[in-house]
Amino acid sequence: MSGYIRMNRRRKIYEGKAKILYEGPEPGTLVQHFKDDATAFNKQKHAQIEGKGVLNNRISEFIFQNLNAIGVPTHFIRRLNMREQLIREVEIIPLEVVVRNVAAGSLSKRLGMEEGVQLPRSIIEFYYKNDELGDPMVSEEHITAFGWASPQEIDDMMSLALRVNDFLVGLFLGVGIRLVDFKIELGRLYEGDMMRIVLADEISPDSCRLWDMKSGEKLDKDRFRRDMGGLVEAYQEVARRLGIMTGGEANPPRGPVLVK
Ligand SMILES: Nc1ncnc2c1ncn2[C@@H]1O[C@H](COP(=O)(O)OP(=O)(O)OP(=O)(O)O)[C@@H](O)[C@H]1O
Ligand SMILES: [Mg+2]
């Protein structure tokens, strides 16, 4: 029984609210581990939700794999196990990029716009990644003045964000889900003396607002923020519709399921 401790030997690089980063098997790689922790309102609310990490790992894998396949550069290499994926290490740009298609959350509050109103076009917002400050919204002026990203990098981030949005809107539309908004993180990937901006972190129901097209039911982290319960069941439903994780081994995954 003794001697099986090699998993504990790897070096922890960073422990965040929802994930842990470990040193990867090769230089320039990391292992991203998905925990069951859920936090909201800048950590004021915290809970363990059994099964969430496994679902986010699978859903994010599915989305990043498909983005890689259509030529959107991402940090994703491959999934390693139920909770972990192998990724390329990047220099995270300290911004959260939010794309909105429908009014909800802080936009509704800020602008007094009813939740659910379709926006005239997709809107991109930037937030400065800083927990102490509660991730304040910033403009391109702040980003360039403080050197968080160059004007060229802002352009690249915006065009990547819109490509991700187009892909995700279509993907979810096909399975009866309305993509209201989502958050992404981007990073600088250095290859020799070349550098490019790639999609990093995760895309999952933790970082998206997903509403059932017919019933309007929330299938995302707002269930936790708003104490609605049924979070794991909602994430499972998203996975099921995307054709991943059927729950039992009897029905092997078959890809996205069209919902009529
Ligand atoms: N490819 C990558 N290379 C380096 N860091 C990454 C990569 N992908 C994601 N990260 C970082 O790993 C961390 C993931 O952990 P988690 O999402 O739990 O953090 P968090 O608690 O949300 O904190 P943060 O405010 O830093 O995002 C984040 O800080 C994220 O920016
Ligand atoms: Mg995070």
C-alpha cells in the first residue's frame, strides 16, 4: 500500500477559487485541476458543490477542442482525467473580457435595462483582474495607459472574443440554449521569439450565462449566486445537450443533440 504518493510530488503553481495549477510534465505546460468550489460576489459567498469540477472540466474541454479545430488559438492541449487537463502556460493578460448578447447581471443593473432584452449588437467589456478591487470595469484608455495590453493586443483580444462568441452562440442555439453572455481570459503564448494571444482559463457554465430557449430556465452559475439550487443538475443538462457525459456508460457520447 505504501509508495503510491507520486501525485503529491508535483509542484503547485497557483491555487485559485475554482482551479489549481500544477507544474506540467514538460516545460511550458501546466496541469489545470478543476475543484468543486463555487464562489460569488468576490468570495463573499463560498460553497463546495460536489461534481461541479468534473462537469466544468468536460464542458470546457469540449468547447476548447472545438475552438482549436476551427482555428481559434487556445491553451488547451488535452484532458488528462476527470478533473484535470494539460494546458500551455501563458502570461495571463490581467483583464476579464466579457461578451454580451442579451442584457443581464451587472449591465442590467448599471444601465437600468430589463434582463432578457436582446442587445442591438454584441458588446465587449473589459474588467481589470484584481480581487481586492472587485474586478472593476475599465476602458481601452485605462488598459493602454497602464500598460496592461497594447492597442494591437486589444484588437486581437476583441476579434478573438467575437469569434468565440459566434461559435458559442451557434453551438448553444443548436441545443436549445440562449448564450446571454460569457467571460474569457486571454494570455500571451511565447514560441521562440514569436508571441501570440491565445484563449486561456476555462469556458463553462461558471463563466457563461446560459438560458433554456423555451422555458428561460437558468443553466449556469446564477443558480448559485441567486440561491436557486440545482446547480449540478443544470450543468449536467448542459453537458447532456452537448452530447458529453451522459451519466451512465450505457449511452456513449454522440455529440450535440438537436433540441426541437
Ligand atoms: N494557460 C494558463 N497559463 C497560466 N495561467 C493560467 C492559464 N489559464 C488560466 N490561468 C490562471 O489560472 C488561474 C485559474 O484559477 P481560478 O480560476 O480558480 O482563479 P481565480 O480564483 O478565478 O483567480 P483569478 O482572479 O486569478 O482568476 C487564474 O488565475 C487564471 O488566470
Ligand atoms: Mg477564475
